Amino acid sequence: MAKEKTVYVCSNCGQDSPKWVGKCPSCGEWNTYVEEIVRKEPSNRRALGGLETPKAKPLSLSEIEPGEEERIDMHDEELNRVLGGGLVPGSLVLIGGEPGIGKSTLVLQTVLRMPERKILYISGEESARQLKLRADRLGQISNDCLIVCETSLEQIYVHIKNTNPDLVIIDSIQTISTESLESSPGSVAQVRECSAAILRFAKETHTPVLLIGHINKEGSIAGPKVLEHIVDTVLQFEGDQHYMYRILRSIKNRFGSTAELGIYEMRQDGLRQVSNPSELLLNQDHEGMSGVAIASAIEGVRPFLIETQALVSSAVYGNPQRSATGFDIRRMNMLLAVLEKRVGFKLAQKDVFLNIAGGLKVNDPAIDLAVISAILSSNMDAAIEQEVCMAGEIGLSGEIRPVNRIEQRIGEAEKLGFKRFLLPKYNLQGIDRKKIKIELVPVRKVEEAFRALFG
């Protein structure tokens, strides 16, 4: 195979150099030079591994046949929902997440449930024996799932040509390298070239490909940003390793909504789908306990009830501590300032600890009302009634602002047997109260909510 000519280009300003340099002479940044291919082989050469497809010709929109994309059933309701109804043939899907969070477990248990499809699982990180041990632990074995341990892109094409699979899994894209580049696997140039080649294969052969990707210490997908632009779907697998729950979140999806969310429970025999997360995220035995409030949150388009826990105590040390788990600490500080300025509760010399039960990270502003209610409940050492649920965003002037999808939130609380629901007064407009059996308590300001909760 002929060697391709490469240069080194600054990823910050675009300055090029025939060799690698540490500091860019143009912009002054360090370690920004990456290897780039500038001259390809002739376009009439055979594709990698002998895979050839006819050249495409331009078509007008009227000549293109319309129709719904056929979906491949993954035999996993949560994964199907996040993908937009199933896996689209010819699509390239990237799944990223923390080390040990369960990415490989999720993919392996999914493909083992698809005996009607021939699947090629390419592992660049684990040996075939390790995958066999994991499959035994999951309790599922499929004769149509072929395992190969390979990191060379050229050899991967050979395996694909020999097996002709219906679905290809690559674990992980950061371990794959092509011989046309001298840089090491996982570098910016290798990840970009390999993912672009895999995308061409997926589109030309109409074969779906699942890529597993690493993330960096900031939590975003490792490698060049172009990797996320190239693929059709980016799924983020989130959760705390010390908790049993995992969230599969869609960041980008060309074939469906990015508002969908899948929830799993990590068990000894793999990941179990959680169809009703509210029942698992609520501790039913908190009667008489202060500092606990139930919020009706929405992640994506899914409503579920979460338990907000707060602890307020006198500051032992000079500076009061502020700590939040699963909630934005800056937003909590803002809510504490609203309580002090608008409502008159003096919390400046108090330690405040906040926790979202279950290890979830929630960004929905509608849980603001539950957060300040839990904080005040702990401060006064007065319990909130067990059958009360709430939703509302808090403004800087102490008003309770309306939230979206209020009927879904109310329906989830009603389904789980709650008797009262605190909601912003403005949200009452357009609600058919005849269909709702739960008692609705509209509140306009924080003071009104506290009177409704504590009398």
C-alpha cells in the first residue's frame, strides 16, 4: 500500500509545517500540531479490503424515493426509544461514557438478544476470552455473534468482507488505527481518518455500525470534535459507579428526538431496563423525616418523581459549607440568596447540604421549589407531608415561574398515589381539572408555597 504524504497542522490556527513542532510559531500555543493527510492515492484505486461500490450521481429531490427509514429492533425498549424507534440501517452510532460505566456490557447484552441478525463484534480492548466470560455472566450466548480482536482498520475490512455481517460493533474507536498514518492509535488524526472510513463503509453498504468511544476528564467524547459531527447519533451513558442506576441520553440524533432518555439498573447479570423509574427513585418510608421533598422532574420527554434531600445545620467552622450532589451548586447558592433576601430566612451562618437521591444529575429548573422546600424543612425541622409533590421554577424576585409539560408531571404524581400537587399559578391555564383527581395547589410566590406546606 503506497504511503500517503502528510503534514502537521496547528489545530488552533491552521498553520502547517512539514514536521512536528512543540510551539506554534503563528499563534504561540503549545502541543497543538496534529498529523494531516494532504495527498491521497488516485481515486480509482480499490477500496480498503476490496469493498467496492458504484459511484453516486446527482439526483433532483423529485427523483429521490420518499419513505420511512426501516428500523432494526434492538430488543431493548429503552435503547429503541433513545434511538428514535430502533437502529436505522446504514447509520453510525457512537456510545460514550465513563470507564466502567457499562458501555460494553450494554452493547454486548443487546447484540446477544438479536439471534436473527449476524453480528460482528470487533474488540480492540478486550480479548475474546474476556468477552466470553462477560457473556456467561450475562447468561446469554448467541451463535450468530462473531467475535474478533483486531485494531487494524485494514484487517477489520477483511473480516467484514469475509463474514458479511448485518451489524458491526467496534469497541472502541480510540483503539483502531490505519496504516496510512504513522501516529499512534487514539490520536486526533487516527480517530478522524478511521471514523471517516467507517462512515463511508456504513453508508455505501447500508450496514449499521455501533462505535464505543472514550471520554476525556471534562466528560466530553475523547478525540476531535469532528467525530461527533461525522456520526449520525451520539449517545451518552451516564451514572455514578457507586449507584445502581444508569442513564442513556441522546446528545445528537439524525433519525429521532434528542429529548429521549433511557434508564437502566446495573445488576450482577447485566443492565435491567427500568420502565417506571419513579417507583425506584422514591424512598416510600420518609414519613416524619424533615429535609425531604418530592419533585416532579422531566428528563427529555419522560416525567419521573425524584426525592430531594437537604440538611441544614449550624456551621461548625468559620466558613459555612455549601455542597450539592446531583444539582448545580451555583443554582443552589442562588436559591439560598432568594430565601434570605425575599423570604427572610437567615441561612448565612448555616451549613447546607443537598442531595438528589439515586445518584441522578438533574438539570430541570422545575425542581427549584422542591429544593428550597427541603432546605426550609430541614432548617425548621418540620416534615413535609408524605403525599405532597411539587414542581416550579424560582425567580430572583421570589416568584414561582411556570414550567413546561405540567400535565405530564401531574399525571406521574397521580399515578403514584400522591394527593396534593403544588404548581405555579400560571400553569393552571389550559388544564382540564375535571380529568385530574389529585388536588392542585396553585402558588404564585415562595411565601404562599411555604404556607401551603407548613401552615
